[in-house]
Amino acid sequence: MDVGQAATRPAPLDGHEHAGFRDGGLPEREHLLGAPAGVRSALEDRGIIIEATLIADLSKNISGGVNPAGTFRHLFDFAVELDLQTLAGVGRGVFFIDFQTKEGQDGSVETGDIQAYSNLDALDFTALYEVWYQQRLLDGGLRVKAGKIDVNSDFAFVEHGGEFIHSSPGFSPTLFVLPTYPDPAFGALAFIGEGGGFFGGLGIFDGALQEGFTTGTLGPKTLFDDPADLFLIGEAGYAWGGGEGDAALPGRFAAGVWHHTGGFATFAGGTDTQTTGFYLVLDQLLYKENDDTGDEQGVGLFAQYGWADPDVSAIEHHVGLGTQWVGAVPGRDNDIAGLMLSWARLSDEPGAGFTDDAELAVELFYKLQLTPYLSFKPDLQYIANPGGAGLDDAWVATLRLELVF
């Protein structure tokens, strides 16, 4: 069971009302190519938004783990969002299509860690990654989406964890069957009450990944044909603060339950016909430097907890805790510093084969936003008990480049 492949892509391109995102929603940002001949701005005026991003990691396993060695990998993402209200008069409707290609080595092969220290790590692929239609109804109070979806964009995401390179701040690794990077899946979801206060959502998705089908590179056939496995998820929570005239700083608590209907090999040598788990997420802005609602400077905190059945899941408990500070250095308002820890309690079933009880990862980074479209992120991670396999503790350094075309 390769839990290390359960990585999440950096900066989800769609989903909840993430800060700085459009309704559909691609992020609002500047570009290397600008708006040549006014084409980009002309298209946006007509409701057609195009984004292309390159993310690349150069990592070095300095010591410990399996093998001190270097690793390079990169991800290219090309997405188009159609605002159907502007384009065709369809109220609050959005059509989204996303193409991704990833190449490079898997750094966890060198470290032996089970949580995946780089959220780019996956088998190489080229795919029509997402294609979906989203509609808001009831004056925006109900959001429905259907198509090929990265489920982590809507469920179990961590607002203040999006800048970390390690995978676990994206979503708890106890969600080892979550249809997300590199394998989103066809399905549908609905959310209510996302404008503040209580909210809730439900989703149903193709669960064929558990049977060995790489849903990220496939169409909808396995949703309607064999295998008939499904991934079901529900989330509810409460969001507070951040509104006009609201003295409270914005925060959010969410609790989710997931269920997979497929068959799972147990560590004891048997088979479970289904499995269930749950997770908790807390996001809170602790400090905001300026009152301007469009100013991102400040300190945010996140906390996570996840549980999965240790009979079938390599990770039984997961706890994540971290903080990131936008504008920590005077005069560097768009730079971001972050510190987090992620603790994974491993299954103690005899057949699981772990020699250590838990793996702990600690990450420290500083993102240099050199221009509005170019950033470099030096990152250092300490991994204790990589993979629970009796390996020496590992130290990993990474330099991440992100370029928005």
C-alpha cells in the first residue's frame, strides 16, 4: 500500500471560497507573459480565464533515510475556466478544464518516508486532469459540481497549509483512498452555506483507484462499469469572521467522514469489504497586519487530525500542526515563512511490518516572491523514523520554483 503516493498538488485551483480565488475559481495573479496584445484581458472580459504554471523541485536527501541522493521533478499545469454568466448568460455557472503533466523522480524512494515529503511526488503522467461543470443556486447558497474532480479541492483541504511542500498539510494521509493528485476521479458533489456560518457538503466518486485503475489518466468508464466501487465523503463545519465590519479574524472548523465500498486486503491476510475513516481540520488567522481586506499579510494557523482503520491502512492516526506568516520580513510583504509538524501513528497490526511506532516530519520554509509571477522557496525538512522501517532520521533540503506564465 503506497501511502507515499497520496500527495496533493500545491495550491488547489478550484473549490471552496479560498482567499484570493475567483468563484470558479482560478487564482487572481500576475503573469510572466503579461497580456500580449491585450488578448488575455480581452478574453477575461468575455469570461474566459487561462492559467499556465510550472512548479519544479530540486531536492537533496542530505543524510539518513535509504540513500542520501538528489531528486528533481516538475509539474506543468494548464487550466481554462469559462465564466458562463459572462460568456453565455448562465447565472453563476462555471466550466473548468485542467491539463497536467508531471515528470521526475520520486524523492521518497531516497528517504523512505511514508507521508511523501514533496507534494509533487507521483508516478509520471500526462492527463486531462480535471473537467467539470459547477453551478451555484439559491442565490449562491447551494453549490453543485459534476465531472472529473480533484476531491481535495473541496474536502479536507487546509487553508493555511497550502504553501508547505510536504504532502500532509494538504490533507491527512489517513485519507489514503481520496481521489486526488495524481488520481482525481469522476463524480459529483454539493455544498450548502459556504458564505459564512454553518456549511456542509456531500460527494460521491469513482472508487476504482483501490482496484488498481489510475483514474487520473482515465475517463468515466469505471464509474459506470466494473469495478463498481465508490468513494463517499461528507463534511460539515462552521466558518467565522472576515466579513465587513466583523471584528473576529477569519477561521474555519470542519469535520468529515469518508467511506469506500471496495475490497481491501487486511494486514492479517484477510479481506475487508469496505472501510471508513474521519478527519478534523481547523484554520485560523491569528494576526492581520492591515485592515485592508485585500491585504494577505498576517499569521495563520492550521491543525489536523485523521483516523483510518489500522487493519487496512498503514497510518492509523495523523496529527498535523503548522503556521505560516505572510510578510514576516519588513519590506517583503508577499514573502511567506512557514513551520509545521506532521505525526503519523503507524498500524501496529503484525502484518503491517513496521519496526517503529510512528513517523514525524518537521518542515521549515521561506518563500521568496521575487516578482508577482516568480517565486523561489528554500525548504528544510527533518523526518524521524522514515517509513517506520528502522532507518536513520533523514534531513532533506528542497528548492522549489513556481513560475506563472
